Amino acid sequence: MSTYSQMHIEILSHTPDPERVVALAARLCYSPLGGEKLKDALTQEKVERLLESVLGMGHFSVLEHVTFTFLIEGVSRVTTHQLVRHRIGCSYSQKSQRYVRETEPEFVVPPKIEKDLGKKEMFLNSCRESFTAYCDLVDSGVHQEEARYLLPQALESKIVVTMNGRALHHFFNLRCCNRAQGEIRTMAQKMLNLVKEKAPILFATAGAACARGPCPEGDKSCGRWRKKGEVNGNH
Ligand SMILES: Cc1cc2nc3c(=O)[nH]c(=O)nc-3n(C[C@H](O)[C@H](O)[C@H](O)COP(=O)(O)OP(=O)(O)OC[C@H]3O[C@@H](n4cnc5c(N)ncnc54)[C@H](O)[C@@H]3O)c2cc1C
């Protein structure tokens, strides 16, 4: 059994010096200078000013020049299914249920179920029964790619994800929001914290829409953005 807090996320690799790359791309659009002279002229102070300007005016295409690759483990199939709905500027490699036979499955239990002993038992018993039936089918000669139809969505999965900077901003916008489901929101927030360590200016304004202004969710809004002093918070 595992819970949201046990998910493991790390950055496997990223574009070296991502903020400088984005700043150079932005500067080149509006400068008569060639690449070498631009590189020489690009002080850290100019990088910071350019990035703030690019993010402020919404010139997000220059963020497509940098990518971040994450290793994500300990999340449910519910969450990886939501993750892979993000199509643009994103690449995925996920543990296969066709080629890998499940032998020691972990089941991700949502916190509200996890903290109630009776519900947790009901949840885990159902997962285990499904898994037992899966094993019985495979042992009887059914290929795991067909037996897997029985496996619950709570089953833990592993996935490597690469997203460019623009796709990440969009992803954080939708999935750091309180309207997103708890597990993917936890995942998105952890990813945001990691990229902020690597590129703090590039992702300074990233997060739920209310990190920058009014909530676009209308009557479905959680109302948090209205609370004074919280418009800058990523929740
Ligand atoms: C709170 C929440 C609830 C959700 N509920 C549901 C639900 O009930 N059912 C459901 O099916 N999904 C649901 N989703 C998933 C959602 O519909 C999107 O599939 C997912 O968030 C990916 O977003 P995206 O399409 O903007 O991202 P991407 O696929 O990365 O696309 C990025 C952007 O590119 C543009 N784009 C991409 N593809 C096209 C295209 N074919 N034509 C034109 N423009 C395109 C759009 O501007 C899009 O925003 C939900 C998402 C959230 C955050």
C-alpha cells in the first residue's frame, strides 16, 4: 500500500542553463546582433530582465527550447492516465502492463480512505481480490495483456516524462489548481518545486491560475484567490 506522500519524483535531466537559453532565444527575436555577440552581451542581470519581460507579456513560445525529464514512481494508474492527457510538448514512457507481469503490486490509497480503517480495509481487500483473480488467469494460461483488464486503477505505476517549459507552465496551471484531483495535484506541486530549484525565474509565476490573478473556474472556483494575501500562493 502507498499514499500520495510516498510518490517519488526526480528530475533525471534538463536542458543545461535553461534560463539563459530562453533569454537568448527571446533576445535574438528583437536584436540585429548574431548569436556570438548576443551570448557575450547576455549578463545575468539581462537574463533576469528578459525572462521577466517574456513571462509578463506571455511570449511563451521561447520556453519551448528547454526541456525537463522526470522519473515518476509510486503513483496510481488513475494519475498517469490524467497525466498522459497532456499531449503538446510532452513525451512519455510508462511501465507496460502488456510486457511486465505484476507480481508484488502496490496500491495507492487516497488519503480520505486511508485514514478510515474500515474503508481502507474494504479498498485494499477489493484490490487484492482483483489481483488474485489476475494471477489465477495468468497461471491458467491467459496472457497478462488480457488478464490486466482486472487490475484496479489504484495499481502503482512508473513513468518517465519529458515536458518543455511551455508545456510545464500549462500543466502546472491546470494541475496545481485545487480543482485538480488530489494525487495529480500533489504530483504537479512536487514537479513545480523541483523545476523551481533549477530555473527559479522561469517558473516564478507558474502554478494554478490564481497564482497570477483571478480564478478562471467561475462558480466551480474554490474561492481561495479571493482571500487577501493568497493570490501569490501555489496551492
Ligand atoms: C480539473 C480538471 C478536470 C478534468 N475533467 C475531465 C473530464 O471530466 N473528462 C475528460 O475527458 N478530461 C478531463 N480533464 C482533462 C482535460 O480535458 C485535458 O485533456 C487535460 O487537462 C489536458 O489539457 P490540454 O488539452 O489543455 O493539454 P495539451 O493536450 O497539452 O494541449 C495544450 C493546448 O494545446 C491546444 N491543443 C491541443 N490539442 C489540440 C487540438 N486537437 N485542437 C486544438 N487545440 C489543441 C489547446 O490550446 C490545449 O490547451 C480534466 C482536466 C482538469 C484539469
